[in-house]
Amino acid sequence: MRHQARAYTLQALYQAEMLKSKAMIHVDRFLDQLETSPEIKTFARELTAGTLQHRKHLDRYLRLNLEHWKLSRLSITVRNILRLAVFELYHYPELSHSVVINEAVELCKDFVDDTSHGLTNSVLQRVYDQITLERKTKAIAVKEEPAVEIIPEKTSAIAEEEDTAVTVETEKPVKENPYRKTKKPEKEKPEETAEIVAAVKENPYRKSKKRT
């Protein structure tokens, strides 16, 4: 079933490149006229949409791993067989890479001459090795990242409770020391009022000093 879906995907990709359009409306028209199961159509549409959407990214992998070849020099059919396979290798890691590569080789046998088998197999194997290395490097980098301790922010209720506790603590009464000496109050000195002074001056019995 999947091989048939890949064959339909290849035809849809070929048509999209000939029309120079990534619009899925043309793909849907092509798939609607096919007499096949809905499961095959669904899988073929999924592969076609993904390959068209990520075509620039897929071509980057192909250019890096094509030896003595330019991507533009490959036939439209071979170019899209490689794109489809790279899309599966990258976005479907649960699939066996050997199955994906063998499926691409089988598509070459169905749609292209025998000279493209070796090229397809070697290029896709190098692409798979590159993708695997990138995933391992990314996994190591994630493991080596230092763990960041996340301190939860205080809620308003907790902050209010802490403020209340501080306030209560500062308002505790100071205990009196029973052994502390208290300062005795000073005796008030009687003040001479004006009336007392006047009474003394008018005392008739006061003896006056004799003049010498």
C-alpha cells in the first residue's frame, strides 16, 4: 500500500514541478481522479504536501551530499524521488531508513532507467548519516545544558502573611527588668512668692542694723 502511495506522490510532485506551482489544488485534482483506497490517497497527499512545503530544506541536504553532480542536472523524476526519500528520512524517524532507501530505489526501477539506482542509494545513505549525526549532536547539547532552578513567585496571600508576621513580631512589648534601678524624682524646691517677700519686708519686729 505504501509503495503505491509513494508512486502516486512521485507523479504529483512531477506535475507540481512542471506547473511550477506548490498549490495543493492541483494535487487534490490528481488524487481525486485515482481509483484507489482512501488510505492510499491520504498517505500520498500527506507525503506530497510535506515534500512541497519543505522542498528548500530537502534540496539543501541533497546539494551537500551529491558528489560530482548538480541537483539541477538530475532529471525531474530522480530529483523528486530523492526529495521524497529525504522528507521521509527527516520527518519520519520511526520508519526504518533502509526501507525508505529501498523504496526510493524501487521507484527508480519503476520510472527511470537502471543508471540512477547506484546514485540514489549512495546519496540517500549519506543524507541519512548526516541527519543521524545532527540528531546526536543536538541530543548531547541538550544534555550538557545547565539546569536552571525555577523559584516560584510569591503569591499575594503568602506575601501578605509574611508582612503580618513581621509586623506582629516588631510590636512585641519589651519586658521590664525587675533589677533595673529607677531614678528617684528630684524634690521640688519651694519658690519664694512675691507675697512672702512682701510680708518679710513689712515685719515691724524685725531688728534693723545699727549704723557704726
